[in-house]
Amino acid sequence: LRDNDVEAADKLHVSLMMEHTALCNTWISGIRHLILELREKNTHCEAIDNNSQPIFLLNPGQSQQT
């Protein structure tokens, strides 16, 4: 989650649920909510990036001739 790798986090989450249910039963749902929130945030950020206008930068070192 720290690296924003939602897919890897989801795979680890499923693995923990399947292999160590008794050990992580009390807190695993909280991890699931964190994964879902991060996935939603990443999806929202991608939608904003796709809808944004390109930024054109002028080179201040070049003089403009008119």
C-alpha cells in the first residue's frame, strides 16, 4: 500500500485471508477497506489526469521575435 501497488496489496490480502484466517480475523477487514480506498483514489486521480488540458511551457531563455 505504501508504494501504491494496489494489485500486489490485494494479492497479499487474499493470501493472508486464505492461509492465516485465525490469526488475522480481527483486523483483515480494515486492510480490505484501505485497499479499496486506495484503488478508488487511484481511479479518481487517473480520471482527473485523463480530463486535464495539456500544459504548454514557454522557454524563457528564448527571445520571441515579432
